[in-house]
Amino acid sequence: MRVPRRVWMLAAAGAALTYGRAVHRYRDPVRLARPGPGELLAPADGRVAFVRRVTGGRLDVPGLNGPLDAADLLGAPAGLADGWLLGVHVGALDVRFVTAPLAGAVEAAPFHGSRVNVPLAGPLATLTGPAGNLLAGRGTLENERLTLRLTGPDGTPVTLALVAPGRALNARRYVTPGDAVQAGVKLAFLPEGALVLLHVPEAFVPQVSVGGRVQAGLTPLARRGEQGTEGAPATV
């Protein structure tokens, strides 16, 4: 009996979906984090969605009536220091582990829930990366998020926020407040992907541009006191 082509196509699609959900998204490539002097490493695999300067605890975003409060966006305490806010979109084909951008101590790890999670971007963005201004979207502002605050040995404060992509975040957290971590150590796992926000002090300068791809524990995301990407392009 000859099996119709449509049946084969459906079976192949089902097998690909099962592999992606049960195997591919759990992959854990071996990486050796070796940050250079004054470097902060990318905390996640994905595409850089935005690079924005934070001044007076706020950042200007095209498409909004007024500036955004960076502390609200990150789920962090008020009075966030001046610096930079970077966003990395973790898509369907990216490794889902979030790693420490620097060596230090975990100061806090609060979870912030939401009654409704809405998609961060369109369905195609899960494969190709985000298009448009994610910072102006409702999902970035309102979806549930896990906040991780770290402090380096020299007192450098870094704040991460893992924002749900449009469904429950379901993040698996591997650290608790008080834990000491090394750069590249796993902090969490994102089974559904996410938007990873990173706030760094103004002593650091971003080393990436919007649209570029980064790898957790390998790509230098920012460097202390270095020039070269000052005013890196932001999402529009």
C-alpha cells in the first residue's frame, strides 16, 4: 500500500516538532567563559534587540508618550544607576540557558507575575529575531519576569530580567540569593525562550550593536572604560 505524500509530510513535521520540543531546546553546548579585563559577557544566546542609554533612571523609547522607568522594566528597586540597558531576544533555535555575565554574588532573585502574558513579537520573530521596537510593546512592559541582581567583587552591580515571550515564563532558576558565581555559570533555563534584559553601569560601554548575534558566556557584551561602540544603534 502506497502511503500518500501528505501523510509523509505530516509525519515529518510531527517528528521535527517533537525533536525541537523534547531534544533541541535542551541542548547544552560546552563553553569555557574567559572574560577579558573589565568585560561583561553575554548572558544569553540570541539577537541584540536594543541598546539604550539609561539617564536618571529612565530611557527614551520611540513610540511611547514618555520615558520608561528602567527599574520598573527590570523589576528592580527604584533609583537604578545611570548606564545602559541591553536586550537579547532568545528565539526558538537559540540555546535556552542564561549565564552569569560576570563573577560575583547573587543579591536577589524575585519573580514578578502577570495576569496576562502577550506575545513580544510576531510568530516569525521566534525564528528570525525581533523586528521593530520591542521596548514599546505591551509584552515587554507587562509580561511576567524573573529578576536576577548580581554584584561583582569590585561592587559592580548588574541586573538581569528574563521576560516571558508571550506564554508563561516557566524559567528554571539554578541560583539563590547569597550564591557566589563565576562568569558563564548557569543562572536559569528558559524552556519557552524570552527577552533577556541587562542593565550595566555607565562605567561600561556596549560592545554590540542592534541586530548582532551573541552567545552566552562567549561574546563580550560590554567593557569597562572602552570606547568604540559609544552610541551603538538602538531599536527603532
